[in-house]
Amino acid sequence: MSSDQTVAAPRGQQKVFDAWSKRLRGRSFITCEDIDIPAINRELAYISLLACEDGEFRFRLAGTGLQQIFGGEARGKATGDVDACRGGLMWSELAARCMLRATPVSGITNLSDGSVHFWLRLPLSSNGVEADMVLCHDRYLPPEALADPDRAAQSVDMSLRLDLVAA
């Protein structure tokens, strides 16, 4: 269920949106080649690419920060085959809206376990002619993210750092 409360998204999500916006060049979508990797490098773990194939969305790419949420590698899987995505409007209906209308869609969803899902869907094109993919940014954060999404995101980021894990 999406939240109607006014909560700022984590700064990383704004960075992804800004990097996407800067590459529009008068279009309503960017191409895969337009993705500015250096501008979003700190958010790559939370980026996924969805392609619409035979009426369903399939992961072309899913960042390492999503693997724990998704229960493993999602690349090649349909969104309906990933438990965390099943039933989530942001993975089906709202991703389709983003792609078909070639317009960004974002929101915050409070999950049943108390965590908070900050999500962003941006239209993307594989061929430069039409939006046929969706660039996604998803942050699954603990409940305290509603008070300070940046601090919660930073804490999650630190937990993913392999160089900080004691041997």
C-alpha cells in the first residue's frame, strides 16, 4: 500500500532522477546508452532494468543491493517470479504506466514487515525510438527511514560493504 505522507526520498534516488533528466535531450525517455553510470555509481546496487516481453516485465539487470530483498539474482526472471515483486503495483501496473506514457513514476510503500520501500520508475528505450524498458531505483529501508531516509540508506549501504566485514 502506498503512503500518502510527505517524506523525502533518499538523496540517492534524487541523484538517479537528476542523471536521467539531464540526458533527456528533449525526449521523454533516455536510451540505455544514455545512462550516466558515473553520475549514479553509488546507487548502482539499487538499480534494475525491466524489459517488457510478451506482456510481462522481466529483469535485464538487478543490482547487488537488491539480491537480499529478491532472494538471489533476479536477472532473467519475470517480476511475478520474484516474491518481493509479486503483487507490488510498482513492479507491474506502475512500471507499465511509466513505460507506456513515457513518464516517471515514484512513491513510497509501507511494507507489512514495517520496512519502507522507496521506488522510482523511469522510462528507458533500447532502440531510441520508443520507451520499451523501465529504469528502476529501489531502496528497501527500515522503519526509521520515514524520519531520516538518508541516514537509513547510509546504514544499509554500510551493511553491504564487503571491505568492512571482519575476516
